[in-house]
Amino acid sequence: MELARHWRLRNARYRLEGSQHRQHGQIVFPPREGRDWQPFPLSGKGTVLTYSEIHQAPLGHEGEVPYLVAMIELAEGPRVTAQLTDCDAAEVHIGMAVEMVTRLLGDTGVDGLLLYGYKFRPEL
Amino acid sequence: MGAVYVANALGAALGIQSDVAPAVAAALGMTGVETLSIDAGGAAGGLAVRQAMLAVAAGAHEAVLVVGVEKVSDVLDERRESALALTTDTDWEAAHGVTLTAQWAMLMRRYMHEYAVAAADFAPFPVNAHANAVPNKAALYRFAISADKLKSAGMIAAPLGLLDCSTVADGAAAVVITAHPDAQAGRRVRIVASTVASDVVALHDRADLLDLQGVRTGFARALAQANISRDAIDVADMSDPHGIAAVLSLEAMGYAARGTGVMLGQTGAITPSGSIPLALSGGCKARGDVMGALGVYQVVEMTAQLRGTAPTQVPGARVALTQCMSGIGNSVVTHILQGEE
């Protein structure tokens, strides 16, 4: 992942900031650009819609296997795909309540810059 | 031959070679000919066939050579997974370590949850694919597997185990698309329908997770173009890297009601003697998942079915369906082919 690309998405990645439509009130994530939309801070609470445990990883995640990824339905409605953390596969189930935490997502490779973003853990 | 169209999904994504079409043309001694490289993931082969058909239909060329080619065995697993994950929404899916296989796995898990089926219920799909590949000299794995063996296989992306995951493989296939009246009389195969349909890239943004909208829409348009019903299709080949992919496609095409597509495996409907024979050359699982070349392989394989010369032949096959896709049905290309009477 490249630093500039990550930095442009920082409000979404660091604090799960979505957008709300100024007229209709619709809440979306990822955030949208344009004058009809204003930033909207999501609560970070949600439930697991589905999940998988990855054993064959892409570049940059080789050292993490096995790791859990999930699709989460946020309390405000939008869905988000992210890693699950602070739990193992045996604990996870569809419908499980989770909350967003900011964790290390990876690095920029040769530069060694660390990139942080949202993951989800079982709700405390 | 007025042009050479080449489908190749991973050359650029793997940093091996981009714009392969001129290289293919030069290797064939056709330097100077019009070339087009198409890199739309697993849909590339079908798109190349369609673009060639459109060029011939428009009168731009009398004939177009379509080549599908993939070369993935030069790189290690992690790089290949990363290249495949480029067909996910990279900022919001792949950036979190999600792979294409994990996406299918998440759909499978959701399907199992909603319809109370087990992972083992998907086993007839890879079992059928392997059985059909045995006589196919061009297949990657020419051996049968059992449902029991599937259960004990290691996980790739749970609940998808090794034996319900296609192997991305090297491969190449070619077809000539022409409208010339004298071409191959008696052996011709006619394209009676050709459609492309698209879907939202990020899975979490799809209103209905288990509805492959691109498959559904593209297939409905194809049936309308060909003016036939789905029951008229004798043989089919689809993007079927996992049982869940075939199941969701069969449901989207109306061969089974929602939640009942797995039954088509259990009843034997997908076998060569069934009502909708699939993966007759081994499918993505046993023939090999040739990615960008798939749509061209499918036309070659279905042409053999319609000529009655396929290694695993369905007797009397007259109408064939091919379907290939990028990602989880981001772009879906559907063709219906008909043999000569």
C-alpha cells in the first residue's frame, strides 16, 4: 500500500468516518465526495454478516496467517469489510456484536512506514 | 485475418508483461496487423470473443483471431493472490488483506447460514469437475476425487478447503471469429447470443449478497437474444472456481430457486447425463483456472461439444452456454453457441 493513497483515506481509515446526505439524511460508508454530502462519524458498532479465515494470504499479509476477515453491518446501516482481531475463529459467528478499533494494517514496504486503520473486535 | 485480439488477465497485474497482443501477433508472423489486449480479469476471454464478433459484424474485418493466454506459474502464491485481489474493491476490500477466495468463502458462509446447508453439500461440484477432466488431455488434474477426500483437505479461506478451490493455471486457447460464408462448412458454430453485464465491485455494497446480478441480467439478455428458453441449453461452462460460484450462478440463471442450487449437485443434474451438465472439460477446478484465457477455452471446449468430439461428450449437444466473470461477477460475459444442423 502506498502512503499517499492511504493518507487521502485517513478520516475513513482512522476513525471510520462516513458521509451523510445533507437533504435525505442517508448515511454511507465509504465516505462520498461532493456538496450533497457531509462527514458523518460512525459509532463503530456493528454485527458480523459473514466471515472467513484466510490461510493463503496476499503480499504483505504472509506473516499473519491465519487471520480473520469479515463483512460487518454497522449500527447505522452501511456495511464494511475488515479484519477481525482479538478473537479466534472458534469464537466468531454470524450475528456476533463487534466494535471498531484502530490497529496496524500493514506497511509501505521498503520505506517501512506503518499504516493504521480500522479492524473490529468482539464488543467489550 | 484482419486483427488479433488477446485476452490476458494477469500479465500486467503480476508485472510480467502488459499489452501482450502485439507480442502474440509478432510470434505468429503477423506483425503490422491490428491488435487489441484485454485485461478484464476472468472476464477477459469472453470480452475478447465478443469484441471480435462485434468487429466482424460491423464489417471492420472479415475474420478476427482471438487468443486467450495466461502465464502464472512464474510467480509465488502471495504475488498471485495479490494480483487476483485487484479485482476486488482495492481500497475497501483488498487493503484489509481480503482475497478473491475469501470473498467467495464469505458468500459460501452466508449461504450456509441462510439456507442451513453444510460445506460438504458443495462437494458434488468439484467431484463432477474432476471426474469430467479424466479423459481431457488439456486438463491440469486428470484424476477423480471423492467427497470424503474433500472433507479432510486443508483450508485456503475457511470454509473453502483446498479441494473446493481452483488452481490458477497456465494455459492458452484460440478461436477464429468470422462471417465468411465458406468457412468450415458443416463444422461451424454460430454465436447466437453475446452479452456483458456488470455489478457493484465491493461485495458489501451489493443490496443482495447472494444474488449474482451480472449473471442474472446477462443470462436473461442472452436468452432473449437467442430467442430460446433455458431448457434449450444442452451443455454449459461457467466461472466455477468453487462450488458456491456455480451454485450462485445456477440460481441467478433460474436453474434452481434461491437456496436450492446445491441440490443440482446432489441430484446429479450437473453431471454429463444430467439436465444441465457443467464443467465437462474439468471446469476451473480440474481443467485449471486459466483466468483471462477462460472465455476462449470455453468457446473451444463447447465447440467440441457441438461437433461431438469432446473428451467428455454429451451426446447430441446442440446448444451450449459459456459464462465467465471478473471478480465476484463484476463483469460477466455470457455467450450461447449453436452447432450446425
